Amino acid sequence: MRWLTLLVFGVATLLPIGEAQACSCMEQTVEDGVAQAKAIFEGTVTKTAPNSATRFRGLEVTLAVKRAWKGIDSEEVAVLTASNGAVCGYPFAEGSTYLVYAYREKAEPFRVSLCSLTKPIDQAKADLEHLGKPSTTFADATKKSAGSNDRCTVSAWNHGSTSFGFFALLIAGLALISRRS
């Protein structure tokens, strides 16, 4: 009976309880975001691809720039973000438009994270009021989308198949123990 208790306890500790997020951000105001960002712009995602060109890895997101308030002088810009929300990656969706607060160190590429004030353009009214008139406006290279409300995060833990595997292990263990009794 002691083996059964240990087996059940051991399997129970491995079962997923819920999605854990390792990313935690300090709350910041729009003023803080403007002061810290190296670039602030409105852009529509035209492409996302894995980034293997820099030590940062993650995803490279290409955006067609419509308006810029700070740090952008071209109609297209690429930003890097981590591959999923658990490591603070921003969940950009192709075709969606965002107000982007991008950061960088020296000559590094621009980076965006969940901790930046980046958000879908339809949720950026207060930010846009604070920012005022953009310093640069570009011709609309892509049709502006209304912004997606899809919040897709990538999780390396497949809850369904993993739970099934542990359940099967539990049944096999119980069968083995009951056979020995």
C-alpha cells in the first residue's frame, strides 16, 4: 500500500495544474514608456519568422510603418521578440496593426516584449492622445486592419497529450501493484 501512495503522489506532482508564466513586468505609465523607448510607431505586421541571425533568437517581426513618433525613418522595420509569452514575447499577429514601443541597446536590433507598452492600435487611444501628432507619416503600404483581439501564446507544454500519458502511467502502476498483492 505504501508503494501505491508513493506512485499516486509522484504522478500527481507531475500533472499540469495550469499555465505558468515566467514573465512579470513592472507597471509603467505612458510617460515612462515614451522616455525609455528608442522607437514609437504604428505598424501593421507583414511577416513573422524565426530569428537565427542574432544571439537574441526568438522571432523577427516585420512591420509596415504608417506613423512614427520617435526613432523611425523608414516605411518598414523589423523588431525582435521572444518566441512566447512565458519568456515575455509579444504575441504579434500577421495583418494586425499595433502601436509599438521598441527598445534597443546601441547598434542592436529593436526589441519588443510583453513589458513594453506595445498594444493593438484599437486599444491605444490614451497613448495616441498623449503622443500627439506623429513626427513622420508614411503612405499606407498595407491595408490597415482593425487589430486582432486574438491573444495567442505559445506553450511548450501540451496539456492534453501529457495528461493522457501520465494517466496511462498511473493505470499501469496500479495494475502492477494490484497484481503483486
